[in-house]
Amino acid sequence: MDVIADFLTRIRNSSLAKHKILEIPSSKIKKEIIRVLLENGYISDYKIEVEKSKKIIKIALKYYKEKTSVIKKIIRISKPGLRKYCKYKNIPRVLNGLGIAIISTSNGIITDKQAIKQKIGGEILCYVY
């Protein structure tokens, strides 16, 4: 099972259903992706809680005027069956720079702009716009 794809699908479904709070099981990679989404203004906030000896991440989704979600699309790119890697010179631009690509690099999970600035390539996890 692909935990990142499941995580992105939960975000997609919750934003379409206009939920304020989303609860997901915690993992290190999910925390890092959420940190990147928070830094770029796609979510309002997140909190890690322990319930019955399991860590749960609660995410506060962000909306424009309580109607439309800030996250229009969130698409998984690199899948377990077909990994997508790229060098920093070949990192794709999402919506001509309006969106972000989340990339897993040797320096952690960062955006496409940070990867180009640091001249690091890596695995393209997803596109967000």
C-alpha cells in the first residue's frame, strides 16, 4: 500500500467535502510533507496528538472565503511501481511557477524552488496547486 498516495487522497477528499479538520495516522514522511504545505500556505496549521498509543496528525485545511479550497489539485507523481527522479536542471515547473513540486532529496523533503536553489535533484513526490 502506498501511504503517500493514501495521504494525498485523504487531503483531496476532505477539501472537496469542505472539512475543516483532517485526521491521519502519523509518519515521518507525512510530517515533512505537511511542513512543506504549511510553509507554502496550502494549509492553516497542524498538530500531532497521541490517542490510544498511536500518533495522529490533525490538519486544519485552508479555504478562500469558506467556499473553495486553497489546494485545487494534489497529484502523486512518483509511485512505488514507477519512481520518478530528476536532476536539479530538469525539475519541472508546476503551472509555470504558480504551484509547487514536493521533492524528496538527500537534504530532506523540499519544494522545487528550494531544490533548484540548492542545486539538488531527487524523487518527485507530488505536485500541489
